[in-house]
Amino acid sequence: MAGSSHGHGHTPAAWTGSIIIFIGFCVSGAYMVMDNPLGFWGGLAIVALGGVIGAIMSAMGLGQPKAKPLKMVQSATTATTATAAPKATREPVAAES
């Protein structure tokens, strides 16, 4: 997989959405076994609700922060030559608390 998965899914929005979706799948599966179509569709509605709640929480700032754009830096050796392109770097990642 390209890139780092540092912090992937470790947010309140991700956990809340995933737990609600899991509960919805359990409800839907139980009602499917009990041969109750209304309960089955109710469980799938809970699944959809979990996705919506996770997206709302992410929009409120409780999700993964957006990636910062690359900064272009030019080293002293490439500054003298006109053909060399600047090097793209990222800021160092701060330690999680």
C-alpha cells in the first residue's frame, strides 16, 4: 500500500461509525434468521445511519485531518544548476498523544 497508514481509523468518527454499522449488521442478521423482513430492513437502516453519523462527525472535525500539501524546497547544490528540479518534502509528523 502506498503511503503511511499512521493514524488510519483512530478517530472518534471512525470508531462511532464502525460500531453503529456493526450493530446494524447484527440486528439485520438476527432478523434475517428469525424470518422477519421488517427487522431485516430496519437493521440495514441502522447500517446506513452509521455511515451518515460517521460522515457528520468527520465533517465536524472529529475525523482524520486532511493531508497537507507538499512544500517545494531547493537545496544549495540544485540552486546553482538550472536543469535540476526542486525536491518535494513533507513536514515531520508530530508524535501522537
